Amino acid sequence: MATEMKSWAIKFKNLSDSDKTIAAMAKYYTCTYMWDMGEAKIIVEMLDGKVRHINTDPQPLDGYDFALRASAQTWREFSRPIPRPMFHGIWAASFRKDLKLEGNILVMMQNLRNFTVQFELLRKCGVPV
């Protein structure tokens, strides 16, 4: 599982760092967030629009600004090339019973466009669960 997670992290980083939309808009995209996928947790640290670090084995005291938490099945639905209704975006998914937004939502809102683009990259690289 650890090797799989590292491979996924490299693929996600490469997709994110080469995304033209993020490159055009993300000069100040600096934050740290967690994707809690039930079976796996991932902390992504962004600095000026580039992935600075992806922590694929976060410990309880590892910090982040905000988190999206959902079941592994929900994350798999998010990452389908053409997601079903209610899995096609963050806000639609937030109406699902098992998706929760937590932490400093102001930071999320300040970075929402770029964060959304990264979220949608999951349709290209999948999720590690």
C-alpha cells in the first residue's frame, strides 16, 4: 500500500504542477489540506501554486488548514472520469451524508478555484483507495 500511495502522490503532483489552469491563477495558492479517504489520509502542502509536499502517512499532530472527509467509496466515485450526479464537485458532494468539510473553511474559500481544479485532477489520476 505504501508504494501505491507514493506512486499516486508522484502522479498527482506531476498533474497538478503541470496544470495550465493552476499555473495561470495560482501565484498565491498557498495552503495545506487533508483528503481523508477513510482507508487513507493524505496531506497536500501547496506553496505559490506548486505542490511542495504530499504526506501519504500523516500522523495525528501533522497540521493542515482544512480537510475533506468521506468514505473510500465516495472518493472512488469522485475520481471516475465522468462522475455520477452528486459526485461531480465539492459542493454537490457536500450534500452527501458522508462528506464533511472541516477546519479553516476561510482558507479553503480563499483558494477555492485552484483547490477545485486539483480536486478535479482526481478524475485523471484516480484515488489511492
